[in-house]
Amino acid sequence: MLRIVALLLMLLLTACSSGPSNIQVEQAFKEKLVSSDFTGGMISKNIQIKNFIVDDIARGDSGTYVATITVTSSTNMMGMESTSTAQNKIKLKLIDNKWVVLD
């Protein structure tokens, strides 16, 4: 019985300390893209994420996680379309039960 309680406690602690899922990383990235658009939405409305890949998620310091992401996006500005792919590292933290990208 004691082993079962210890196992359940260990599983509970593991679940509480887990990092963001791939979906949560993508959502936080998209929200940061919109919130950091200094043009009042003109840029973020013209960017389409074609492909979003979470290559790796690693535990950082002070409750943060670092996600390595590869994003293929296209922009259409004044009738000109441009597509690019870039790999970046973003730092995330769980704030008020929501994963957010830190600056």
C-alpha cells in the first residue's frame, strides 16, 4: 500500500513540473507575435504560419523552459509574397496557468 501511495505521489509531482506541450509552445509564440506587433496589427495580420515545429524543449532556470522551434512563415505585403524558414530559441514560463514567451 505504501508503495502505491509513493508511486502516485511521484506521478503527481512529475505531472505538475512538466513543461509546455508543443501546442502550448505554438500558441504562446503566436500570442507573442500579435502582442509585440508595434504596427497595431498590420504586420501580424499579414503573417501566415505555414509550418511550426518544436524541435526541442529543455528545462531552463527559474521555472522557465527553452524551446527550439522551426517556423516557416509567409508574408503578403502590398501584393508581394515572401516565404521563409527560420529556427529560433524562445524562453517560456507558466504565468497564471498560461504559457507565455518571455522577452
